[in-house]
Amino acid sequence: MPEWYSGGFSPDVKALALDLHASAKMTHSAIHRLFTTHGLLISSGKVSGMLTDDLDDLHQEKQNIIEAGLSSSIYQQMDDTGAKEIGKNKYTHILCNEHYTAYFTKPDKSRLTIINILSQDKIQFCFNSSSYELMKHMQVPGKYLNSLKSEVNNKSYDRTEADKLLNDLFPELKQRSSNRRKILDASSLVAYRQLEAATHILLTDDAPQYRDITKHHALCWVHDGRHYKKLNPIILDNKNKLKAFLKKYWDFYRKLLLYKQEPTDENADLLSKEFDVLFSTITGYDELDKRIQRTNLKKINLLLVLEYPELPLHNNGSELGARVQARYRDISFHTINPKGTKAKDTLMTIIETAKKLGVNSYQYLCDRISKKYSMPALHILIKTRTSCFG
């Protein structure tokens, strides 16, 4: 029998089941009904198994995509949305740029989880002068800092070793205590930034878990603009002030879009000064003025595009990725085991990346499952595209 033959069905059937489920968002019962309606003798359990079993090669494809995607650009985008596994709340994290989209369903959305995703599950914890300085800035109590300094210096640990170190030194620190989290956050941040392959710029909304991880943190103009839309003035004069300011806001946004097409130092300087003028406006509408001041405080993050014109001005890429998970929730209340969660993340990664690269996802899955490998791997396409344009 051919190497690819297993389980009584051809690669075409399995690839179609996977594509219908992950791309067309059909439930496994709907896929089973479609197959049997068209004369295929297959059980519901077999269809369910196709969606989760024997996917090791595809899981490796996902890993290859992530590695290629992380090295494809100086920036990465991230967002998250809700998910459930066996009825328990989890979070699906979206990591992407213009070349790929990857999914990771995790128990939380902490900073450690974000660093672990960016470091491809190889998170490290570095205890040195830099991390101790950061711990001090995070207001870790002196008694913990002094004990760490006396016991550990210029050493790196994996998560198991770091937990053991803290358990031995500070048995009173519970797993979820804020001081323990701060120690782990600071040491992992320093360790990640020391990596040669560390992401240079992270583009996100203003959620706290994304802060300080990368050298630069770019913020989304669309997210910032939504705060203004949440203002709901009753007085007509305030309504007019809000409307007038929002026009100036989006006019400035359009100027940034034009700058991206033809960036110059002179234009960057002019836009920086215009930002200062616009976001020091005092309208007399208190809530609007407070909102303007908050935007002004984010100048460095919002205007990072002046230094790096290739940056998007918004985080729509990862938000669109999050919608894929949201649509999955529409057809599946939850995954029923970790294997199903892993399969979901892998298939969505492959299919959404294939879309960005202009590859037919069904044909690609069929090619991989049949082990013909006549189509170039997605991670190779990412590398080829970035080498051509970069």
C-alpha cells in the first residue's frame, strides 16, 4: 500500500475534512452529514478522529511557520481572544505579521505567556544586575532582592529551575503572588531581550501584558481612536467639539499613511511637531481633554512609524486573526481535550498563513497528508518572499 494510506480513506478525504472544519467552519457532524449524503461510508467518530489524530507532520509545519514568521520582519503583531477547553476559560493568542498568522491557546494572557510564545516555548529567566534593577523598578521588596543578589548572579534558568530557586529561597511566596510574578517577569524580560532572535518591535493594543517586552512597543491608532468614540456627550457644544477634534485626528492619521509611502526626515520632524500641537489641544470639554492628554502620553509608541515606516498604523492584522477564532467559537463551544486544542491551533495557523501567501489550503493539506510534497512548504514561501522584498 502507498505510504500515505491509513485508516481506509484517501488523503483527499482527510484534507477535505480538515479544510471544511478549520477554513469553512463546519462542525464535525455537518462534515459527516455532507460525506454520507454524497455516498461516503464513514462514521461520525472517524470524521472526528480525522480532525485531531495523526497530525504530527502538520504540527511540525506550524512550528516551521512560526520560526520563519518571527525572522521575516522587524515587527510582530499580537492580540488575544477567548477560548474554552473542556468548559474552562482559556485565551487564544494571535501572533502575526503580513506574511503569516499563528495561534496559541493558553490558560492565561500574562506577560510570561507572551514571552513564552515569542521565545517559542524556550523561555529563560536571567538573574543579573539588569534584572535586579528592573525588579527594583517593579517595586519588589528589598528582602527578596537582597536574598536573590546574595544567592544568584549572572545565571539563567528554565522555568522549572526558576520555580525551584524561588521555592527554595522564598517558600512563603505562593505561585500566584504578585512579588513572585514580578521576579519572574523581570528576569524573563531581561533574558528575552538578550536573545539575538528577539523581536525588535511589538505592535499591539495598549494591554499591560505587552509592555516592555521588546525594545520598542508600537501602539494601534485605531484602538486609540476607539476611546474617543466611547465618549457620549449630551451637550450639543461638546458634541460639536468632539466631532471637530475627531476630524483633525483622522486627518493626521491620513498624513501618517502618506508619510509611509515617501518617508523623509523633514516630514518626520514636521509630523512630530504637528502631533504635539494637536494633542495639546484644550477644547473645554473635560472628558475629551483628558482623553487627548492620554493620547499625548503615548507619543513615542504611536509615532514609532516615523522611525520605522514599514510598521502598520493599526493592529488590524491580529484582530482579523482573532476573528477566525471567534468564528470557531460559533461552531464549537469548546475543544474537548488538549489534543483537539492543539489541532485547532495548528490547522488555523496553516490555513490562515496559506491565505496570506496565496496558497490553496485544501490542495496544500492534501499534498502534505499524501506525503507527495510537490508544493513548496509555507515556511519556505515566507523566507522566499521576505528575501525578495527585504
